[in-house]
Amino acid sequence: MTRIYFNDVVTRDGFQIEPNFIPTEDKVRLINGLSECGFAKIEVTSFTSPKAIPMLRDAEEVMGKIKRVAGVEYTVLVPNLRGAERALESRADEFNLVMSTSEMHNLANLRMTREKSFAGLTEVIRYVDGRTPINVSLSTSFGCPMEGEVPQEVIELFAQRFADLGVRGLTICDTTGMANPSQVAKMAESLQKKFPKLQLTFHFHNTRGMGLANVLAAAQAGIIRFDGSLGGLGGCPYAPGASGNISSEDAIHMLDAMGYDTGIDIPKLLGFARELPMIVGHAVPGQVVKAGLTYDLHPAPSFINDLR
């Protein structure tokens, strides 16, 4: 049975574009709940400037209040050197650095060229100097709504450059929901072959309804780490039409039903998914929480059990 490792990103990627500030205590309570569900990682917050993302202005407070559970890595987004300084004080287990493989998306999202982003992230990596493991998320790896296709060779070039800097992992992001299963399988097979020592994570959006199909294609190609967001919350504010991340509970339910070992307590996770609309003040896209599990709900009739 293949072990799959999930990173839930709801309190960072999911919350960051919500219009109304979510109280610190609600964030802490949700993270503490998710910590008990079996996630390998939880992306807690971002050390971006509070002026840029007011929703996450309480990053230090949240990191200081959460109850850390053994076996769970608490990761944070780090945009620059100042963010790295703040993040080191927070005792995060991993720093997640971000840039786009699309020049136009990087300019829109980060207001700088890809090369300037790479230079800035290189400074962060050298400053951290191995004190905290570093993951780099490569946005728009499967396409950009402004540029169209991003050649796989570009993703692999940046992957090599970051691998040479000694990062622990890379997250390959379908920021705008443009990936298809065939493309995902090709990318997964190539990256695993070329970078066998890197911790590879795939990050999908469900913008065009292919999120779970892409998760399955990646898993069948050998990828064992995925990002997901409780309830399917999130989306890129600089990518027109890009809806939320894949729903963690939907993807985990699918893989679990197919025999993968996700390590997640799904009934407990669904309990937190049911509470999420009350936290954010609106309905969320997740499906399993609305329809229920497809297994272990209806015990087999006694005569079938007798035949076993």
C-alpha cells in the first residue's frame, strides 16, 4: 500500500484572499484540529508584509499559540530576507519560498522579473544556511493565463538551479488550474527521474474541474506528496478565473477509497470541514462534506457477510 503525505494550506493559501479578517483564535483552533487529523504538514501562515496581506498580519501570534503535534511539520511562507528573519524566530519547521515560472505572472504577483525573484530567494537560502529546511514552490508550472504554456524545460531549469542551492523540496504548482492528467504524468515522471533526492510535492487547483484527476495522475506516476486546502478554499488573486485549491478532504477520500494509505482520520477531518463555512462566513466548494463518504457508511447485509 502506497503511503501518501498531505500538506493542508487552508490557513495560509486558503485564507489569504478572504475579504473579512478571520480572528487569530479561530485560526489557532483550526490548526490545532488539523494537527490531530494526521497531516504530514500544515502551512500555517505567511511572513509577508502585513500591508500586503492583512489577513495574515497575526503570523507571529498564530505560530506562538498553536499546539504542535509530534510528526506534523508546521511550514510558513517566506517572501524575502525580512520574512526569513521573522520566520526563524517563530520556530517554523520549514520555509516555503515562492516564485513563478511565468515571467508575466511573476511580474503581476511579485512585481519583479523571474531572475530578480531567483536572486532574492537565493539570498534567503544562503541566509538561512541550513538552519531550517527549505521548500520552493514554482507557480504556474502547468500554464499561465497571461502567457499560455510554460515549457516543461523552464520548470526543470529552475528546479535544477534550486537543487544546486541545496533546497530540500520543490512544490510544482498548477496555480491557475490549467493542468491536465497527461501533462501531469509527464511532468511527474521527468522530475522524479531527474531529481530523485528532492522532496517533490504537487499542488493543484480545481479551476476547470480536473483537480482530482490530476492528483490521481500524479499519484499513479509515483508522486506521494500533495498540497490541499480544507474545503477547497483559496485561489490566486493575480490569476483571472483561478478558483480554489483542491479540497483536501475530497482528494484524501478519493485516494483512501482506492487503497492508498493517506494516514488521515477522514471522519475527524470532515468535522472540521463542516465548521469551515461558519469561520469564513460563506459556503465552500468541498463535495465529500456535503455528500458523505462512499464507504463504511452502509454495512453489508448479513447474508453477504455470511458468504464471506
